[in-house]
Amino acid sequence: MRADRLVSLVLLLRQHGRLSAPTLARELEVSTRTVLRDIDALSAAGVPVYAERGRHGGFTLLPGFRTELTGLNHDEALALLVAGSRRGAQAFGLGSALASAMRKVVDALPEGQRASAAGAARRLLIDPETDLLARRLVTEELPDAVVAEVRRAVFAGHRLRIRYAAAGRDPEWRTVDPIGLVTVRGQGYLLAVRDGADRTYRLSRVLAAEELAEPAQRPEGVDLDLAWRERSRRFRAGGDQVAVAVRVDPAQREDLLGSAVAVLAEEADAEGRLLLEVTFQDPRHAEWALWQLTTSAEVLAPQWLRDRLHDRAAALAARYAARPAEQSPSA
């Protein structure tokens, strides 16, 4: 909306002092021509914005001008700046709205606290794109129009028609009663009911969405955290899951738990190693996960998994036992 954009433009000028039209256009995700029209509208409304000519020129506000946004202390604003993770906002198509909100948070602070809060927020990093081993944390790119339609139906309490591409199946249309939206590690999910049964849909697989006029058949109140935990429990209990007893070095515990579906039991042995019973999605998943831990873990049961890991290790040892065959220079 233009009114929101005008407010954002004023806040950008207040926080940065002087900005060029191309920079403002990039920040507001509009054209330079739109920025110039907005500058004219602000001037006509009495906002003291003026242009400075020259190589380092741009638009700026008359010194001392401020908007009337108050009520946040330093720690409250810092908490909002840190909590405003772009990863979660992007999962629901709210990335640009988050940027606008954060500008308003900074501007709400008294003059003396504004710079210190923004500087403190830059000293804290939440959910970086990679971990210490340079493994990327994938954030799904979702079409704004699709996510906005889903979001509107959830908030309005209306039924929703979605074209959904389930894994390994052709896309098809289905009508659901939306309950809420959940984001986990940058991936968004729609919790809904379809034909009286709980359903969970990954937002990246929703190819199209249409909010319907009829009200959704759903309870008035909902505990999303409880609903997500219950659906997670049912998911972990389904499929061809296998239980594995494993002895693992404590230093590798998090790596094991990061690949397992669930932990059924855990205790320490007399030597300080951990004895765990964990489940994996299927036999192939179990073999892959335990192979990654090399000698840091030992499968105690089932025997078939021990045999598979033994055979794989024996084949690898045999490969490296012999000297490599000499290759010709042209190979």
C-alpha cells in the first residue's frame, strides 16, 4: 500500500540521513520514478524532505524532524530486532513486511538509544545460512501470491482450495480447512483438515491457492505447538521405520540425533559412552546415517545392519589395500 511505503520512506531517511533515489527504490522494491512521485507527495503533505544536489547528493529530511512512534525501551527494541528472523518471515511470504517493521522499531527509540540498539543487533546472528561445516540451511523460495492467498484464508477462517504436488504424485486440486502455519528451519507448512482428517502440507509444494468464501470447519481455539508435536509424533511412528541400538561417542551425539527420526531411550555406559535406541525412516536411511559416524558409533542391533556396515567397510578396505593401477599420461 502506498501509505505504508511513504512511512517506510520517511523512516529510511531518518535512519540514514541522506539516500539517493536509486537506493530508496532498491530498499522499497519500487522504481526510481515511483520514489520521485512519493517524494513529491511527502512534500505536498508538509513533510520537510528536500534534495541535495551534487555527486554525493540525495534526499534528506530537515534536521530534527521525527515521526511520533514511542513506547519501546532499548531492550524491547533489541529483542524485536533479534527475534525478527528473515528465515521465518520468508517462509510465510513476509520478508518485505519484516524489513518495514524493523525500520519502525528502530525509529521508535529515543535518539540516544537508536544507534546503540541497531549496533547491538548487528552483534547477534540468528540462524545463519550455513553451519560450522559449511552445510547450507535451505530456505524455500515461495511464490508471494500463493503464500499470500494461503495466509489470507488461514487468518480469515475460510476454506482453501490448493493445487498440491505431493511427493511422487501428479499435482491435483483439493479443498481443505486451514488451521495454521508453521515454519521449521526455513521450511513452511500448512496445518489443515481435509474430510475430517488432519493433514500437513508443505508450502513449497502448493502450486496454486484460492481462498473460498465459505467458512472453514475448524475449532475456534487452537494450540499450534501441541498440534505440531502431535502430528510430528504420528509422522515418526509411520512408514517402514526401524529401531537401532547404538553405542556412540558423546561428541557425536548431536550428529546422530540430527539424522535420526526419534530417540526412544538414552543412557551412559561405564566407559562414558552413550547407549541410545533411535529410529530411522527406513533401512537405507539407517545404514546411511550410521556410516557417516565411522568409528565414533557402533551398532549393537539389529544384526542385519551390523552386517551391512561390515560388508561396506570390508569393500572399502579391500579397495585401498591394493596399490592403484598405473594410468597412462593420456588417461
